[in-house]
Amino acid sequence: MKSRRMPLMAVFFCVLGCTVLSAAPPQTLLARDALVGKWKASVTPDDGGKDSEDKLTFKGGQFTSDNEKTDGFDPANYADDPGPQGIGAKFTVTLTNKAGDTAKWTGLSTGTEMDGTLVVTRKDGTTKSYSFKATKE
């Protein structure tokens, strides 16, 4: 009798364990998934200047902007915050370069689209503000 119960109990606990694991809170996965990947961005200066294209990458907890990278800004860790009901995510990240300038990106991703702001502050205190819209590649 004992030998028949063991396999049956093993199946029961396996099914129970799989059910519990699949019931993990969705916002934990969706928030991070809403950001991870490569994004094609259109960046618009708030002063009415010419738009520029950029590629944004969220990978391994780090954010990279191809345009900022060419200007000497290093990739940095980003902070994310799940949106309402765990759908999408807000993020913020500040990049720095050796000259002492900063580029602060903030935005909201729905998983396929993203929009937000960029504020570049030079070491001398001057700032330039931008808005951006991006789509996931």
C-alpha cells in the first residue's frame, strides 16, 4: 500500500507546486518585460529644434542610449515601477559622462510603446529638455 501512495502523492505535490508557481503576481513579470529589449526612439527638443532618432536598450537591469553613448555617457542601472494593475512600467535612469554632465531619462512603457522626457544637464548648470516616443523593435 505504501508503494502506491508515494507516486500518487508525488503527482499531487507536483501539480500543486506548478499551480502555485503559475499564480505568481503578474506585475512582477510584466513591469520588467514592458521595458526589456531594444527601442527605436524619436527624440524632440522642447525648444522646437530638429528631431533625432535614437536606439534605447534595456538589458540586464541597465539602460543604454546609442546617442548618449556616442556623447560619452555610460550605461547605468535603471529603476522601474509597475504601472496600474501591473501593466507596463515607469522607469527613471540618470546617465553620466566624464565631463560631469548628466542625462536623466524618465518614461512610461506599455510593452510596445514608450514615451517620456530627457533632461541633459551640463556641468556648468545649463539644461536642455526633450520629449521622446519609442516603439519596441
